[in-house]
Amino acid sequence: MSNRDYNVESSDKKDAKYAYTFDYDVLHKYMYKAFIPYLKLPGNMLELGCYEGRFTERLAKHFNDISCVEASSKAIDVAKIKTPHARFYLGTFEQVQLDKKYENIVMTHVLEHVDDPVAILKRVNDEWLTDDGYFFLVCPNANAPSRQIAVKMGIISHNSAVTPAEEEHGHRITYSLDTLEKDATKAGLEVVHRSGIFFKALANFQWDKLLQTDIVSPEYLDGCFKLGQQYPDLCSSIFLLCKKGKR
């Protein structure tokens, strides 16, 4: 495979897309699996950035009281069909006003899109998270092997670079475990657990093609998830579990 055939997200710009089968069918499944041991049950849930509700559906299995903040009215219209009992707030994280605190707050693949991530994380800590609640924060990983391979191929300049395709889709930063924890602690949150979601050496478009075959078994996918917990810095995404910091 040549450099021109390989991209961190897609093999060709005309084929570029933001959401992949890998995201929905694999990564969502294992994010959910990583969260389950830490969910505060029974309790309430706030999802920051639900988009069209694909991950919300999984969370809603555990919560009757679930709220979502989303800046796209079209996305909310789709999400409402999937989780009709959820409460949706249309607005940005900077401006939205919520009328209560939450024992579980989830933000997955969203923080890298905001202009001032520390300010948003500070709102989580100061305004929205209960004193005994958990904040589940997941971001794409700069050090994922698929990105490191792209660096060695000369496609991107360094692991934490924001690629043109990512920039087009609103990415502002590419986090690693240390830089994500830096912003979380700067905002006042206390990190109580660090992990990774799914060991990943192939780009998303390559995984989508692979998932159409019988080459990869469910057991293999489970193995990638378990290996990722052992080597979080080599995962598709990085995961911080946080609680409210001490004032």
C-alpha cells in the first residue's frame, strides 16, 4: 500500500466520512463495556454531545433519567426517535443551562471539537457533576498505532497532528493520555482511572473493509479490547474516569 492510498481516516477525500462502521459497531460497544463497571446505578445520566443518539441508546438501557446536550437540532430529531424518554437540550456547552446535577456524565469523542476544552471541563466539575458522581471522558488517541504508522509513512507530521480531514470535521486538537489528563486536572477534575479503548493498528476505513469479511472473529475483537486495557497508549481512544475535584 502506498502513501497516497493510506489516510488516518479515509483512503480518498471523496470517500471521507466522519462516522464509520468501526465507530458504531466496535468502538461504541467497547466504550460501553469499559463504562459499565463504574456507572452509578441507580442514578441519572448526562451525555454531552449525543449527535444522533447511537451511543445514547446503549446508555438508556440503564437510566430512566437521561439528559443530552446537542448543538444540532437535526441530530436531536433523530436521537429522539431512538430514545424518546430522554430529555434533550439544544445548545452549545458554553451556553447551555442545566437545572440539576448528574451522577454520571459522559463525553465521548467530543472534547477535541471544542475551542476551549478546559472551560467546558470546568463546567462539568463546577456545575454539572454531583459530589460523588463520575465523569466518563473518551477522546481519539494521538498515539494509536494507526496514527504512528501514518507518521512513519510521511502522511502526517507527528502523532498529535490534526489532519486535514479531522480539521474539516471540526477537530481542534488530538489528545494523548498526558495532555488529556493535563486539561482535566487544570479544570479541577480528579482523575481516578486511566485506560484505553481497543488496541488499533489499522485506520477506520481499513477496519470497515475488514469487518465486511469473516477474517476477524468476535473473539479477536474482544482480544483487542483486553489488550488495549493492558496498553492504553496503543488504543484507538483514551479513557479517563474522573470525579469532582476538591476545592
